Amino acid sequence: MATGNVHVSYGQGQHGGWGFGMAVRTYRGDYAPVGQFGWDGGSGTSTYADPDNQLTGILLTQVGMSVPDPARLIHDFWTTLYQSIDD
């Protein structure tokens, strides 16, 4: 499911580390900086905090992660959020 999807393929599980029960980014593989932390949920939810950019994003949906579309939705949410703060 994560093939070709930047957020999921570089996100949860492949971001570099875990801490206090959530994902912790230890290397930059996409738009998110080192130090970002949070979680992608199985029902199409995603929440991460980015201390460097003073940013917190929360996406709440009710779509299961059984098909690739919710993963694309999460990727699009984070891409749009980071594009909005790009100088």
C-alpha cells in the first residue's frame, strides 16, 4: 500500500525512530524536518507536531486504511500544509 506514497513510505514505520509510543522523525526523507513527531492512525487519522516550524497538524477522517486512497489523502494533507508555510 505504501509503494509510491511519500508520506507513508517515509512516514510511520520508516521515519527513523519511535519515542513515547509515537513516530519520531530522525532523518529528512520528504517535506518533514528532523524532530517531527506524531502518528498515523488506521482509520485515516494523522497527527504530527513540528517544533522547528511551530506547527501542529491534525487530520480526522473515517476512512479505513484498507485501500491506498486514505494514504494518498494523508499525504496530500501534509503536502498542502507544508506548502502553505513554505516561504
